Amino acid sequence: MIQLIAAMHTLGARMQNSLDHARTTMRDNREEGSVSIESVVWAVAVIVIAGIAVAAITAYVRSKSGDIK
């Protein structure tokens, strides 16, 4: 009977250790993608700003090209 209790105690301790490790890994991985998301947001912002600049320059050039005789 003592052997069964010892085996159950060891199994419980190992399972607790595995759960603690899984929780730590999940907590660490939760913020892992935030850098990627931040990079995507900045890339989209830069692309939008560049698109606005290109549109403004294109509109200016087209308006001035009408003045050419």
C-alpha cells in the first residue's frame, strides 16, 4: 500500500511540474507574437504614408502638366 501511495505522490508531483512548465511556456509564448504584430502595423503605416505621398505628387504633376503649351 505504501508503494501505491508513493507512486501516486510521485505521479502527482511530476504532473504538477509538467503543468507548471506548460503554464510558463504558454505565458512566455503569449507575448512572442506581439513584436511581429507591431512590425506589421508599422509596415502598413509606412506603406499608407508612402501611398499618400505618391498620390499627392502624382496629383501635383498632373495639374502642372495641364499648364504645358
